[in-house]
Amino acid sequence: MNKIRQWEWEIGEERQWFHINLRELFQYKDLLVSLIRRELLSSYSQTILGVLWILIQPILLTLFYLLVFGNIVKVPTGGIPPVLFYMSGAIIWSFFSDTLNGTMYSFVKNAHIFNKIYFPRLLVPFSLFFTYAIRNGVQLLLFFVLMFVFGGGSMIVYPLLVLIPVLFLFSGLFGFGLGLVVSAYTAKYKDLEQLVMFLVRLFMFVTPVVYPATLISAKYQTLFWLNPLTPIIETFRAILFQHAPVHVAALVVGFAVVMLVFILSLLLFKRKETKIIDNI
Amino acid sequence: MTETALKVENISKRYQIGVYNATSLKYDMEKALRSKIKANAAEQEANHIWALKDVSFEIEKGEVVGIIGKNGSGKSTLLKIISRITKPTTGLIKGNGKISSLLEVGTGFQPELTGRENIYLNGLILGMKKKQIAGVFDEIVAFSGVEKFLDTPVKKYSSGMYVRLAFAVAAHLTSETLIIDEALSVGDAAFQEKCMAKMKDISSQEGKTVIVVSHHLGAVRSMCKRALWLKEGLVVSDGKADEVISTYMKEEKFIYLAQEYHTADSAPGNDLIRIKQTKVESRFEDEHNTISTETPFSIKLSFWNLHQAELSTTIRIHDISGTCVLESCSESFCYSPGIVEGSFEIPGGYLKPGCYYVSFDFITNNIEKTYSFEVCLTFDIREKGQKSYWRENRQGFIRPQAPFILNRFNDPINVAV
């Protein structure tokens, strides 16, 4: 047979599971960096305030929450200074929702390129993930600066501070995984886009973004904590403000769910990519 | 020793056709629920087409291979599979060396970014490393001729500059195998020639393997030694380019007896002229639209003249082997913008039987070739009259009705037998 000759590469048939070529992804690292750069630059080109928008966005959102939920509706914040309470929720939530909203269009928005040039398709959602990680990471730093300005920081559990980047990362990974799953199906059924946008908005209200978890009635507590974002946001606040004990079990389950969604989404994406490109 | 660059083994590709709606959703869901859907075979076949059927071939390193065939014959699907954009439904492709494909000029260009940034981004998308791009950066810039505008966003480029830059990036790819689809017909005639020369360079001097898909039979003929003819997803013929193209043109008799474009925007051409119509006008003999050797016919051309310019047009008629049988040129004249029509009359009994193709060249100011409309018409001339071996197989390029008359004189024969 052909075993005598060595081939450098092979193109096999459609629909294969477990076909993530990490070495290849690494070979394209220059492109990944370039895509991230492009994404960061292009979102703020032709704007007057430019990169400052990265900082303005969470501040405006926090002020809005402060006005509506803090002053008008008067939702308790569990003893945490309201500005910091809303901002912590907003930053983690937006990393999740930005990655979800970004990656779900991976195929639809790049169809013309995917149809003409080959490069590992996963680079597109990954580049979006890193772009948002950088952008929202800057917002996270802003949060810490403001925390000390507003006199917070006295309650920080320093040994657990290392968990903060991990929590932040997992909120993004959750959005990334869900977005990837959606992207595999929106290419074929556009209805899904509308549905998902609606569901994401609803999802925010079952996540402790603008209210603390203690507000939920005991009957729904278990269900509520099964949402991976609940332990992520609550633990984030607990480490900084010690307003409530860390719900370790829920956090472990949450991390496991996020990892599962993340891995399954990668497999699904790889398995579906050829079919999707054939169909868009 | 020759080395194989690419080995295609029995690849087939099936596409789903039709629209996605509630029915296809139901079908997908049923399929997901039951592990094996028992839809009847006929229904399943009706929803799918086979774009490629059991295609196999090998390409040696350094070969330049043209792939020809009608629209829908599977050419593009084959290129997409080789360039990894999609995967075959069944079959396997193996290869050595990196493959890059240029299926469209300028894909992945970002209008907001500058020429310099786009060279890098496009190079990276096409599979180069940053270092490699830096190495050929100056060459790319020199080839494209856009030095002055390197730091201008490409959205401000003219379409010509845009295409030149895009082609320049692609032409300097460092990969061992290059796949090109219809990308040759870009820019003005001068740049087209530069592209062709570069392509030939790539294959001959740099020893790269090149696979070209084109409708442009003239280009395939001049670039490739070998051609593959695809028809309805099957490889019909694989061999020397000249021979394959000849059989292709003969067998696909259909070919262009007329081409017409309704708007100047979508018509082939350049900034000066756009082709409106080319047509062979005659009395055709049979359902194959052949012209008898005795029938006179005319070749019509009309085009949009976009700018006031001194213009003349050359018509060339080539036979199937590519030899130019005749060339004729119109008077040079300064036409105002509008539609210009022309006609070239060929008397009956002039060309010998066979298949011919027509090309037009547009020349400005009597010196500069601005545009070539290559192989835009083909026609077939058949023998008319008595069947005699010597009549049908006469040599020479043309067969004018200049009679060769023999007379017998009543002189005594003085030859000793």
C-alpha cells in the first residue's frame, strides 16, 4: 500500500469527532494575534473617544443600574457599597454576554472568507474570546482602582484573590462555549439568532447581576445556584466583600459545567464546520 | 526523481440542495432522534447532488495543471476540497508541502486597514508567517506598484490598485503548491500579462506546483502542460493540455456562438471598454449549429466605449491547436462614449473544416493593448459537398475557393514508357 511513502498531510472525510489539531492552531498564532489586534482597533476606529470607550461603557452601565435598581427600585445589595456591587456584576456579566454574542456569529459573519480561504476556523471564535478578555480585563482593573477609591478593599480575603482571574476566565469560557454551540446551528436556522438574543436578556434576570443571591426564595435556591454564573459572581463578591460565605459545592459544579460546555462546544464545532461551510 | 505533491484518491462530494425551512428542521430532528433514518432512497437522492464522483489523480511536484470544464462540472468543488475549505464526502487526499489557494483576489482584505497592514493580515490568512511576509514585503510592494499609498486605508484605493495589491500578496506566497481559480482575469491588459508572467515564473523557476481552474482556455493553454477535464463531476480526460483542450472544445460543441452582457457593470472589460455582445451570425446547418464550409458568416462585436479615446480593435481567429489562422484590425478612430458595433465578414469557402475560436484585442492610440477578450467565441465548420478523402483532408490553414484548374492540350506524348 501507500505506507512506503510518507505524506505530510491528509484530508479525510467529513464529520469526524476529536479532530482538533493543536499543533496547527499554534502554527497560526501570528494570525491569531493579528485578528485580535484588528478586532480591538476596528471597534474603536472613527470614534472620538476611541479606546476610552472600554472604560466608559462599564461606568455608564453601573450608573444606570445604580439609578434604576439602587435608587428607584431599591434592591438591597447585601451590605456591599452599591457602586461596587453593580459594577462587579456588570463586568462579569458583560464578559459572558459579549463572548456569547460575538462567537455565535463566527460562521455567519465570516462566510465569505471561510468559503475562499482555509485557515483553522477555530481561530475566529478564539480571537474574539481573547479580544473580549483583554477589553473586559481592562475593565476589571478599572474596577479594582475604583474599589480603593470608594473605600472598599478592607474586607478582601487576600489568599483567595488568586481565584479572581479564574472566576473571570470561566465566565468568558461559558459564553464562548454557548456561543460556539449556537454558531453551529444559526448558520442553518437563522431563527435561532433572535431566540438566543432574547434568551440571553432573560438569562440576566436569573443571574445575580443586579441583586444578591440571598434575595431568591428558598424554594428556588438549588436551581438558582445551578446556573454556573451564580457561584462565579457570588464568589467574586464574597472574596472582595465577605458579604456571604463561599458556596464551594456550587462553585465546583459551576466550573465543571463550564468546562463540559467548553469541551463539547469545541468538539461540536469541529464536527460541524465542514457541513456548515457547505451550507452557508 | 519526481516527487508527488498531491494524491487524490476516489473523492466524491455530496451537497444538500433546497432551502432550509420547517421541513428540513423536521428532517434534521428526526435524524437526530433516530440513529438511522429510514427515508426512502429516492427521496434522499432528490435532496442531494453529487458534485464530484470518484475523482482520482496525482500531481507531481513542479507540475502546472489546468482544470477545465463547464459551469457546474465540479471544478470549484474540487479546488475547495484540495484547498481544505471543505472536505470530501468520501475519499482521501494526501500531499506533501504546504498548499495555498487563491480562489478570489482580495478575500480577507479589510477596507479600514492600510495597504501595509493588509499585506500582513492577508499574508497571515493565506498561511504565511510574519517573518516570511517581512522577507518578501519589498517584493510585494514593488510588484503591486502602490508604494505611495502603503499607509492609506485600502478603502480609498482604486479597484485596480486594490486588485494589484491583492494579487501581489498571493503571488509571493511561500507555499509549495498554489491553487488559482479564475484569478488571472484581473486588472488591465498590462497587469494581466505581468500576472501571467509571474505565474509562469512561479512554476518554472521556483519549481512550485500550480493548479489553475479557468474558463480562460487561452490562459490554460499557455500556462499548463497538463489539463484535467471535468464533466458532471467526473474526470473525462487527463493529459497534455493541448489535447485535452482540443477534445473539450470539440465535444462540448455548445460553445460560445454568442455572449451577451446586459449591463456595463457586470460585463468583462476595463476602465475604457466593456464588452456588450459577441456573436457568430450565419445560417447554421443542424442542431449542432455547425457552419458549412460554403456558407459565409460574420462575427459581430459590440462594446461600451466608456471614455473618449483613440481606439482600434483586432480580431484573431485561432484553430483548435492554438495557431492563429488570421488576424485583422479595424481602423483606429476616436469614438465618443457610447456603444460601438463592429462586424467581421468571412466569405464562404474560406476556412477549412474544424473548430475555431475567436479573440479580440483592444488597442489605444495604435500602440497600447488595453484589453484582450480571449477565446470569447468558438464555432465549428463542417465539410459540405461530396465526400472525397483528398477534399476533406487537405493541408494548410485556410481553404480559399481559389480554384486549381487543369487543362489538357492535344499534344503528343513524348515520354518513353
